[in-house]
Amino acid sequence: CEDYYCYNKPVLAPADGVVEEIIDHVDDNEIGKVDTVNNWGNTIIIRHLTGLYTQISHLKKGTFKVLKGDTVKRGDIVAHCGSSGRSPEPHIHFQVQYSPLLGSKTLDYPFAYFLENKTNENKLKQFSKPEKESRISGIYENAMLKNAFELFPNSTLKFKYTDETGQEKTEEWEAITDAYNNRYLYCSKTESTAYYVNDGFMFYFNSFYGNNKSLLYYFYLSAYAVFLGELSETEINDAMPLSIIKNKKISYFIHDFIAPFYSYIRVNFNIQLAKSTNIVLENELQLNSSINIVVFGKTKTNSTSTLVLKDKTISEFRFENGKTKITATCINS
């Protein structure tokens, strides 16, 4: 077994959950032989939600790091790869299922994030399933991005900027988590709120309420969806609701009237690593984002933004939309 690369390598919890079941008494097989009596071999079953479980089988006996009833976080080591059960060579069997019963029917479930390589170019795939014969790889986190967008509850971000009239202003946002575990940035000065999600791989806003002239609103548009993994040349694209964009030249009334039959207006958000920083400095990184409106297939840029990260924080962001040009600098102590 030791001749196989995966043998005795650590196996990680795929998502947060509670250990529902552990089987840990089956010896590894000699190469080419299988144990059909203990078909699944050593196994862990994790409950993530009611009706959503994962099963990992053919693990190595005596390597479990958790007990039945323990809480696990995504990425925790749960055991090591083995060759127990119906396993002619070292490997693991992984599946998503509806029930906690060993060997339950498999649930057809997507992966949250992975990179798909086509023509030597990596493309980020979100909440989808790999196609047969596709070449894929996992996500590696970018420490600077992860630290900059990890907005801890009760922490604050304070920026200074010059508004359209030339007047210098400051705006402070507090990171808050409510009783339902929803996270948001709140600006008391402008009475504005931007709800966001950070799942460890993606930071994204899902709603904004308040003043559309506030700095928080411009940040909301600039950092609408930020991938927290290693970007390299990966370009992130996401759809945005039409209600976000206020454009007098577009008749939203007509679009809403015919939308059930045909949607001729789309709003897309794009973000990527700045070309000038492909070789990322140890303490600095720059992202360029844009919001584009597509009308009858013709694309027009609505706004552009630049996010500058330094020393584990968002040190500056710039937003431009027609006559509105904002440069905001972080002044947190």
C-alpha cells in the first residue's frame, strides 16, 4: 500500500457539520484483493444539514481524528486514506446523500468551486458539476485576499475621500452580524447597509439599502463579488440585478413589461487581477472590476473600479462612473 501516492494522506471534511457515524475496525487489503464482507471499509458520515450528508469510505484503520458527535469545520482532518473494504488499491470513496445510513443512494450535488482547464486557461466554475473528460483542480486560497475581506464582527473600516464638489469627507462602516447570522456593513452617517457573504472562497454582496450617493454604495459596486483564491489570470464574471444600475438612457419599464418573454438587458460584473501585478508583491495586490450593461447584445461599460490591498487590508479603492470619480483611502489606525 505504501507504494501508492494517496496512501496514508490526510482526508479533510468537505464542509462544516457533525460526525454522524464512524466505522473503524477494518484492516487494509493487500493490493488486488478486496473485502466484500465489510464492503465500505472504514467510513465517516457527516451531517451538514437535515437531509444532507456526506460519506467518505475506505479510510485507514486507527487514523480517525474525530469521534461520533464531534463538530467539524470544512478542511479539518478527519482520517487518513487507506484501502479497507471493497478496495483493491488505496483510494477513497466520497458521496453526498440524503440520509445517514451507510451506502445510501447518492445525491447528485454540485461542487462549490473548482478550476476547469481548457486550452491551457483556468476558468473558475461555481456551484456546478465537472463534465466528463474535463481536467479540473481545486482552489488554493490567497492569504492577502482572505485577510482583507475577513470583516470580523464589530470591526470597522474608515475611509477618507473627496466628493464630487471637492469637499473632503470621511465615512466609517461597522461590520455587524445579526441574530440570524446575516453579516452586513453599516454606515450610521448615511444610514446605509450592505449585506454580504464570505464563505471562505468568495466574498460577495447580496443586497444594499440606503443612500446611493454614499461611499458604501460605491464600494458595494466595486467589490460586488471577489474571489478569494489564487487569481493568476482567472477572470470572474457574475450577473447583477437590473435594480442596481440607475441609467436614464435605459427604459426599465419596457424591459419589465416584456421580461417574462425576452430579457434584452443584462448587467454583468467583472473582476480580475490587474495585469501590472501578475507577479504579486508580498504585501500589495490590485484588482480591477467593472460593471457592464448588455443591451441587445451590445456591451457598454457602466462603471470601473480599482481595489488596492496592502498589509492585509483594503487600503484604497477607486470608483468611476461618468462624472462621478471617487478615490477613497483607508485611515484605520
